[in-house]
Amino acid sequence: MRRFSQRSYLVTLSEINITPLLDLAFVLLIIFVITTPLLEQSINLKLPRGGQPDKFVNKRDIRTVEISNTGVYALDRQRMGIEQLTTRLVQEARANPNLVVYIRADQDSRYELFANLADVCQRNGIKISLRYEPPK
């Protein structure tokens, strides 16, 4: 294909200008890079170190409860109060007898917050597993 036709005065372009397409791709990339960290609604925790490696547990049987140092509870990254948390855990334990609650408590959180959650789990026969940072 020729760029210029010799028989007519019209210019024939056989290439696609991809500059606008590249600009759009870079803008979308920047948007995704900026917004991705904002989508994660987890609580920032500093876990204590120590413990043993985990035994195999089916991922469908695990629920993770996080306790921040400010007293905020989060069940699978959804923030809620202790009453809501209790209700949800009891419902899920009735539906799934193999339920295991992973408790991730900040090392600076009050013991009372952990004790309330552990008490709820113990009274309802829910197994708990304390989460921590692995030793160095």
C-alpha cells in the first residue's frame, strides 16, 4: 500500500494513529494504581511475633476477626460492633460446625476486647485461632 496515490490528489493513510490509545491506556493505568490501595478496607494491625505453623484448615471454614488498638472489630474486613459480630458468628457456626475464627488483634489493643470475643466463641462452641507475625 502506498501512502500517496499518484492518480489522485487524495492522501491515503494505511496506518492507525495509536497515540491517543496509548494516552488512554496510561491514564487508566495511573487511575488503577492510585485507587487499588483505597479499595482494601482492612484495619492496620501490628501483630505480635511467635507461635507454630498452621495445620490444614479448609478456607471456607475460616472467618477472620480483626481487633484494632482503638476497639474496632472487623469480620472479614467489614467493620461492626461486638453485638453484630456475635450474631453473625453464631449464625455461621450453626450453619457450619467446622467454623474456625482467626483472631488478629493488634499488639497494642486492650485485652478486654480480645476477651469479649473469645468468650463469645467459647460459649457458642466456636474454635478460635490466634494470628501473629511469624518469628524472624
